[in-house]
Amino acid sequence: MQYEAPDTTKAAVALLAKAKGSAYVLAGGSDLLVRMKGGFVEPDLVIDIKRIKALRDVKKTASGWSIGATAPCAELGENKALVKDWPGLVEAANLIGSKQVQGRCTIVGNLCNASPAADSVPALVAAAAKAVVAGPKGKRTIAVEQVTTGPGRTSLKKGEIIEAIQLPKRPPRSGDAYLRFIPRTEMDIAVVSAGVNLVLDASGTVKDARVALGAVAPTVVLVPDAAKALIGTKLDAAALNKLGAACSAACRPIDDKRGTIEFRTKVAAVLAKRAAKIAYTRAGGK
Amino acid sequence: MSVKVSTTVNGDKVDFVCEADETLLDVLRNRLGLTGAKEGCGTGDCGACSVTVDGRLVCSCLVLGAEVEGRKVGTIEGMANGDKLHPLQKKFIEHAALQCGICTPGFLIAAGDLLKRNPNPTEEEIRFGLAGNLCRCTGYDKIVRAVQAAAKEMRGA
């Protein structure tokens, strides 16, 4: 195996683009090194992107927030201004693994690992986050939900890496939340999960909404019907029931040792309702 | 491919050569003779290999040796000041917070990181903060008591 640690994105992209055998990008390594250890991948080339200074930043920008590809999730939780703007997203990112894993894992890695149960991804999709993709032909910005195409598969082309995640600017009276079901209290993989992001008008009525579900389909799913159920309401019981029904209808889960189809379909609705209530309170709704 | 690495371990400058796919844990144990960090699972679940890299708590089994070029690595061997044990080490002994001892270096490093960030943690915060460290002798209660006692001593209370 060859190890390279370039100091620019351009150099990283060039290395990836011309790689002959199997090449992998290393950010936090909390997925890649586990897969290497298990013999599931045998990289010919590993490109460590942590020497690229520009990819380290977590910063407020004119258009919202930019979270670099190598910023560890622990750092997101320590950033008070980010927590204030995106509490749900940070909660989701901080649910990944232990403190030890938090010191390494990244949201871009969580996204690119392409697990349907990735904790930060439903929150990113609900946030309408975008991924900045750098490749041999330059940069492109795509919606986060366009990155994963199936379990372990992404739409990234040869030579492409995700440099950063962009979060939109927060309007007044907005809030987000993420909840997952696991059979224990921490250190586990979501059986079902839900991310909800709301913007309210001055009267407390939902003006804009996005709802995303995890671990109920081959990829994290955005559920427009669930968002529609909330818009124009103050989260009354009827709206929440409609939200739940839309979420259950959007589920295409599998049966496995962690949960059945029936369980996941039912709990998706429960979690979405609870997350919606939290997001509503965070947005200042009463 | 071999990689030449210059780094700092417990404040000392260290140079080593390792294989590109060799973990920091294997470098510490097999090349630098620092056998305090243990391999439990090798996949980041058990925390027995906990070290710090540039002040961040990590599992050294999930870090490549090549990655620590120019970084500052902290291991259990750097915890005591000469013969003077760190309050956490003393309290682990006093409270018998260990049986077989395999998990102990990882618990001490993780507890040290926890107290650095939060000098006065609640029991829940200690249990949550140490959730990435597994003890199969099931000594968790004694470990929590030892961390509470060390935190108290370190706060000068």
C-alpha cells in the first residue's frame, strides 16, 4: 500500500484521478481503517487529506456555514455558534461512536461511507446541506441527498472528493432536530432515524419544512409529503398524524437482526413526530 | 511502501520508519516499545488503545502511523511524572478500579481527557465520557468512583 498526504485539494484530486488500483481517501479513518482491518478493502493507495489546511475549517460564511471535510465531529460540538444555528445536525454528528471516534470521524466521511443508517446524513438532508465536490474537471456543488446512491455507493466519479459541506443561512425562527432509535443508550447504529428542520413565521406557523429518514431505505430519504403535512400548521395533532403517515409511507426498509420492516415503518413515524416537536420548540414555537 | 515519520511522543522527539498500512498502535507497541496501549478489538470499539493526538482522544488502532508526522502523541507512559503517579492513577489503585488491567491504560487516558475538558463531571457525564472504553471484568462502578475521587483531588477540593 502507498500512503500519500498531499497539501492541496488539487494534488489530492490528481493522485486519485491517475490511481491505477484501488484508491481510498482517508479523513478520520473510523470507517476505512476498520474495513482494512477486516480485510474488506485492500487499498493500493490511501490519500490522507488531513494535511490540506483549507479542508480543516468550520466557519460561518456569507451564505451560512462551511464544514471542511477533515473537521472531526468533536469539533462541531465544541463550536457554540454552530450548535446555536444547527443544534439537530450537531446532535446527529455527535452521536457517531465514542469520544475516541468523535476525535476522528467527520460528517463528510459519514456521508461518503454511504451507510443508510449514517447518523449525520438525515440531519444534513433535512438542513438542505450541499456538498462541494472537487474533481479533475473543477468544482461542482450538489445537494447532499444526491451523493449516496445505495448502501456503500456514491455518485462521486473517479478523482472526485468532497471538500466541504455547506449549510444555508439560518432565517429567524428556525430549528432542527435529529432522533434515532437504538436498543441501548449510546455507541450503536441507528435502527431508524429522523431529521426535521423547520422555519416558522412570526405567528409560529410552519413556513418551511424538510423531513428526512434514515435506515428505512437503501439511502437516507427526503420525504416531501412529510414536510407538506407540517407547512401552514402549528404542529397540531392532525398535522403530526399526517406527518407520521407520510413518513411510514416513505419507508422501504429491510428486515434484519436490528429491526423488522414493521417496526422500522412504525417507529419512523414516532421519531419524526418527536423530532418535529423538538425542532418546533427550538424555532421558538409554542 | 515504508514511510519515514518524525513526531513527538510524550514530549520526546521520535523518528521511526513504518509500513504505510501500519497502525499507530502497532508502531507504539512494536517499534517504540511503548506497550501501555493495548489491542482489544482493533476496530475502535473497546478503547484499550486510547492515546491523544494533538490533544484529541483517539483509538490508536484507527490511526495510521504515517499520519502522526509532526503531531504530538500522548500515551499512558507519559501520564506519571517520573515516580509520581497522576491523581487518576493513584485513585484507580486506591479504589481497586482494575482487575486484569488490560483496559486500564485506555480508561486512564480517556478519563484524563474527560477531566481536562470537564473538571467536575457528573456520574452520568463520566459514564457517557467513558462509553468508548470497555472493561470485561465489569469494574465500571469502581472506575467511576476512582474518576470522581481523582476529579475532586485535581480540583483541590
